[in-house]
Amino acid sequence: MNPQAHKKLTVARSQLILGHPFFGMLALRLRLLERTNIPTLAVDGKHVFYNPEFVLGLSDSLCRSALAHEVMHCVLAHIGRRGARDPKKWNCAGDYALNQVLQDSGFEIGKGWLLHPQYQGMSADQIYAMLPDDPDGDGDGDGQSPLDDIMDGDPSEVESTSTEWKIAAIQAATTAKSQGKLSGSLQRFME
């Protein structure tokens, strides 16, 4: 295990707890596991898998954003709701939806991360229907691509994991709101 990459993610998680408690509290639910066979990050609802070289190449701000990104895949139930949809296209749709929430919450969005104003306020399901069957970034050839991968969780635990995330998100939103640190877009989403 690369101790510098693990420490960088641990510090980013601590900074989220202080600055963005909604995301920080939820990030604590995800176990950090190093994987050198993935290019960036991946999430399965219980773990954040990370390539240490990718993590070490992120600024501190983008490291926090990347962790919050993984949290939002879980909060928005992207793992359990994919069903028979194309995994790459579903991941792109999810990234477009959640990166907008992150930007609205004050997070830095990395160069090339999927973000487009035409998808503002839309769910991953709505965006998925608009994307081409073989999405290459946003379909406009601008070189954007998904930040991460969504890995399938344990099929026997998908429903219970999704329910646990809903409850945890409500609790985290309540805590963040009581601290005055729940963004307007997150508050609208939670309502």
C-alpha cells in the first residue's frame, strides 16, 4: 500500500468533515482500498477503490472533490439503479448529474470531468436517455470522460445498502443544515 496516497485521502476526508459535513460524514462510510489495476477511482457502495498514482496527482482541492464525487454516486443510488443499462453510459450520466451538485456546493470540478449546463437539474436517468449509445465524454468530442467507475455491489445487499445510504444521507443533511453548511442545491435535493 502506498502510505502517501492513503494519507492524502484520509486528510481529504477529514477536511470534508470540517468544511462540508454532509459529504464528510458520508465519506466515513466508505472504506479506502488501493487498486493499481484501475486508472482513477471506483465505488461499490461500501468502498472507494483508488489508484495511488492518480490520487497523488490530484491537488488537495480536487482530492476532496473526488471523494465527494464517490459519495454522491452512493447517495444518488447509481450503483443499485443501473439495472440492465449500459455501465459506461450510466456512469457518464451519473457523473453529469452529480458533478453539477458538487459544483453548486462549492467544489472544484477537475479539467475533463463531465459537467455540462444542458444537464443542470436533471437526474442520471434523464441524462442517460439523452446520451448517445456509445458516449465519448459528452458526445461533442471535447475529450471529457468519467472520473471513475461504478462497480457492482454484492447483489444480495443492493437494496439494503441503498436504504442505508438514504438514511445516512438524511442524517448527514440534518447535521450539515444545523451547522449552516448545507448548500441550497443539496437542501433542495434532500427535500
